[in-house]
Amino acid sequence: MRRACGSRIATWAGRRPGWRRAGVLAAVLALAAAWAIPAVAEDGHALWLRYQPLAEPARGSAAPVTALVAAAATPIQAVARQELLRGLGGLLGTAPPLADAVARPGALVVGTPESVPALARLRPALEGLGREGYLIRSLEIDGHPATAIVANQDIGALYGAFHYLRLLQTGAPVDALDLRSAPKLQLRVLNHWDNLDRHVERGYAGQSIWDWHRLPGWIEPRYTDYARANASIGINGTVLNNVNANALVLTPMYLEKVAALAEVFRPWGIRVYLSARFSAPVEIGGLATADPLDPAVRRWWRAKADQIYARIPDFGGFLVKANSEGQPGPQDYGRSHADGANMLAEALAPHEGVVMWRAFVYSDEEPDDRAKQAYTEFVPHDGEFADNVLVQVKNGAIDFQPREPFHPLFGAMPQTPLMMEFQITKEYLGFATHLVYLGPMWEEVLRADTHAEGEGSTVAKVIDGSLHGQRPTGIAGVANIGSDRNWSGSHFDQANWYAYGRLAWDPHASAREIAADWVRMTFSRDPAVVEPVVDMMMASHQAVVDYMTPLGLHHLMGRGHHYGPGPWVEGGPRADWTSVYFHRASRDGIGFDRTATGSDAVSQYAPPVARQFGDLERVPEDFLLWFHHVPWDYRTRSGRPLWDELVHRYDRGVAAVREMRATWDGLEGRIDPERHAQVAAFLAIQEQEAQWWRDASIAYFQTFAQRPLPDGHAPPPQPLEHYQALEFPHAPGDGR
Ligand code: GCW
């Protein structure tokens, strides 16, 4: 069914633009009709947009929608109306009839003051909601009680429609609504680390969903499903290709393919962006240099931008990884990051495009502490970046570790828009088989206090521009999406995609509430499911930290593929790619001294934070070994010596996974068997691997600690050499 529908939109390449638009609209409507057919198998493909019939009593609390008043004159209006028909049809049993006016009680009226004249009187209430915000209100129209979803622009109404459907899906009351919502961040973007050969770097959900070879002739129906899922959580941009970029994506042949995707995404409010390889002028442009100050190079990029915008008028801009891990960049020519970013910004500015310039940099000359390098390289350039440049900063200073203190750049560049970069794909968190809900980890970082402007200067306020007033604002999430039927490699990894979108819309939102919504939409509204599953999700992040890298340890994974424990990793091309560089274990103790007596990375934080992190007595214990080198018999806050505390935490992590399994087993019969069985099997893998992490780490660190395990803690079943000898030549997602 889906394939047949999809084939109708497969023929648009080569048509004239007017035809193309009409073709897209028809395709969108055809696909939308196909969605009305319920999924047969519980394979997770429907994500959180399942629209299963509401069971009593939740259904009773939902005011019946007697009619839908909504225009469909533009592509965005059409998809919004279709989504409501589909959603209401699924949830309420039958889709309401379409009407032109509110002729009886119970109508749902959706649009802008222009698209639906009955909404015009709400115009004053729309002030301050911007392009993407919306109101959802219970009110009277023409003497009849009705519900209005109203926005300044079509896209706001689409977001409002999804919000209204979410209220129904989660069983929230909808009879006395007065909701106002607008995104706190402007650019809410996914970063795909997808290569043109469909390998996904750090991807654990199959191949890339972009079928480059068959684009633009074949438009997978999945592209629309993808856009729809993203729009449902407010994501409004996507970078299609890996930051370790191939310049070919900027050639006309690929730009045709990119344009075809952009056309599918447009009705859903999603713009496409590309990762730009800095050396592209040499590699595909035939120039002798990519020096950003060279006039020919600048001309080349301007012409390239013009060429892109001729095909994709709403192209978002470029994401750039420069002078990092061997990627080319302005420093190859003795120029700064600002020189490089501003050159691209100049090419994009006439088209209102932006440059997202990554701060994940470390040079070939090893610094004294890799954690310090981004700050050292970027802070001196604060104020030098063009207006359409955002500097994109990972949440922590090393690299998406299970837990990192917030990146010291947040709050330290008051004149530069800083974007947050989160990693949704779980490169360092057990790939797709470990159940780890990332909401609490992201919330912890967003709520961290930088003290940049005194107390309360949270990271969320830095990125939403409320602290220093920067514009534009944005956030990026490294996608966990692939060709797997369930999109993310596991059912629970869908929650991380979902939570990312919700936090991108509102970085002050609650991870627990987001999890509860997701569970209700994805599995069940039954409190006997929601409560235990949400508790399990909320505890899952601390669990993985405990069984992988407790007490602030970091970067201890297997070399290259990053699968499993590798605390013994040493040697190789550079010290700061090894584990021993980061844990610094020896007979006298363990941990990286980042205080004034060590690398002094603490001094990159605002003084109150630096004082706290630098003080052994006050540092949060979760970051103890991140900032301090501590003797094995150091007394931790539990009263246990450090070695005993480490062992205790490893075991606590494994026990937490065991508990997750018991919780999940207890839900058998309340969750459909297909999804229940896969989650149960993955939890069994997770328990084995948690035990493996614990055993291997204890076996290794014990060679330094030279102490017995505390009472009640079993020794690792195998000698250290066993764990060290394990090899995984075909582990997924490696960097190439
Ligand atoms: O986490 C590391 C990954 C690389 C990645 C790099 C980056 C895309 O191991 O695979 O490269 O970060 O963020 O650039």
C-alpha cells in the first residue's frame, strides 16, 4: 500500500517547478490517505504517532470533535488537516466531517487568522508567539462551544495540531484548554552522521535512510514519515550528511538529490542543511587552495551557495567540522576558526543561511589536556564571528561520555550564539541494545549553572539567548535514525529522539514529564505501565554511568568501534585517544587532576564553579575523578574508601539493570508481545554487557589498587587477559 502510494511521487524529477509543487501536494495527500490504515504488526514503525483508539475512561474525558474546520490551501495546511483527520479518526474511532463554519457545538477550528476567518478575532492573543508558536483554546465561536488551534503562520498551526493530538493520546483533559506555546530555540536540528555510501558513523539502526543512489528518481515513503515524526516534536531542520564530510554532496548531481528531499520535508516545516567539507574548493572546484582569505576561494563558495539556493530556496546552511580529527580547516592556511566560518557566512548571508561551526576541535599537536582545547581556541574569537554564525558546542568538553560536566564554553562567549550539540545515538552508552533514556542527562546539563552572570545562569539560558541576548539560537542532536523498521535500533531509543525534540522546543522542560508522555503515546496509558516504565527510564542513565564509568571516570571504551570496556587501551597515534590518558590509574590512585596542581581545566569555568569543581571536599562526587587524582583509600562521602566505593558503584549499576529486567518482565501481558519480547531480549543483553563492563574494569583497576574486593562483592569470573583479548572486528557504526 505504502509502496504503491510512494511510487506516485517517484516521478517528479525533471518536471517544471509548478508541476513539481502540484505533484508534492498530491503525493502528500495520497500518503496521508495511506496512513489511515492501522499498522498490522507492532514493529515500532509508528513511533509515538500510533493514534490507537482511546479506551475508557480516557475517552470520556475527551470532548468529541463534531467537525473539523481547517483550510487546505497550502501544503502545510493540507498536512495539518490530514494529520488531524488521521489522528482523530484513529483515536476517536471515526474522523470528524470537514466543515466550512462552526455550525454546531464541538468543532475543532484550526489555522491562522487568514486561513480561517472565524479565528481572526484571536489575532491580538497571537502576539509574541512568532512564526512557529500557537494557541490552543476552548472558546465559543458563532455561539457554539469549540476548540481553536490558532497561529500566526501555517507551521504554528501544524505544531498546534500535533500538540492537540498529543493531549488526546496521553489522556489529558481537553474540555477547558488555554495553552500557549512557542519554541525557545530557533534552530532545532538533527545532525545525521550519514555517509554517501549509506554507512552511518556511530549509527546502530541499520543503514542511512537516505537512498542516495536512487534519489531523486525514487522517493521513499519513509522520507515523509521521517518529516512527519520530526514535525510532531518541533524539529525544523536536518543536516543530511556526516560532519566528516565528503565534498561530493556539494556537486550538482547530489544537489538534485538534496533538493528532492527538501521538497518532501518542506510541508512539514523542515529545512535541509549540509555538512560542508572545508577543502571542497580544491577537491571539487579545481582550485589550488581552500584558504578562506583567498579571493578565488571566497568567490567559489559564493557561487556554490547561489547554485544551492537556485535549487533549494529555503536551504538552511552549512555545518562544519574543521581542524578536528584530521578534517581540513582554516588553520591549514594559518587562519582562524572565525576566518573560516565568516567566509562561509558571507556566501550564505544573501540567502539568509547560517553556518553552524563546530567547537569540537583538537589539533594534531596534543595539548596538555584535551578537555581544555575548545575553550582555548574559541574564547579569544568571541565577538569576531559574523551574525549568521553559530558555534556548536558538545554538552561536555571531551566527547559525549556517559556523564560529563557541562562544557566550559557555555557562558564564556557572551558575544557569540552558542548551539548545544547532544548525541542522540548512543555511541558511548551501549549502542542500541542498552536501555538508556537520555532525558535526565540532557536535563542535568541544561540546568547546570554556569554562573556566567551570577547564580541562575543556566546552560539552558545561555543557549536560548536569554542570558546574553544572542541570536540566532539553536540546538543540534546527532541522530539515532536508520533504515531499521523501528527507526532507532530499539523501541526505547525512540524515546531519545522524542525527548530531544521536546527539549529543543523547550530546554527548560522536565525529562520525567516528557518520558511520561512518550510512554503513554508509545506503549500504554495504563498507570500500571506508565509509572514503572517512567521510573525505569529515569533511573537508566545513572545505571549506565555506574556500570561503565562511575565517579567521573571517562573515555574507557574499546578502541575504534567504542564497543565494550577498554580501560587498558594505550599507545597508538595519540595519547588523548587512549584510556590510560584519561583515568591515570597508578599504584597511588586514580583520576585526572584538572585542578591548579594539574591541567587547571577548572580555571576555564566561572570562579564559583571553578572553586567548587577544584575543591575535593565540594566537587560533586559524580565528577570526582574527572577533576581530581585521588588515592585508593580516599574516604568518599558514603564513608567507604575510594576502591570500595568504585566496586560498590559498578555493582549498583549491574543491579539496576537486573531491576529493569524484573520490572519489564512484570509488564508481560500489558505490552504487545512483539515489542515486549524485543525489549526483554535487549535488557538481557544489557545485563550481560553491564556485568562485562563491571568485571573487566574491576579486573583492570585492581592491578593498580592492589586491594581485595570488599565483602559481598564477587571477583571477576575471568582473568584480566581474557577481557583484554576480546575483539570485535565487525562492531557497527565505526568511523571510516
Ligand atoms: O565522538 C567522536 C566520534 C566520531 C565523530 C566525532 C565528532 C563524526 O567517535 O565518530 O566524528 O566525535 O563529533 O566529530
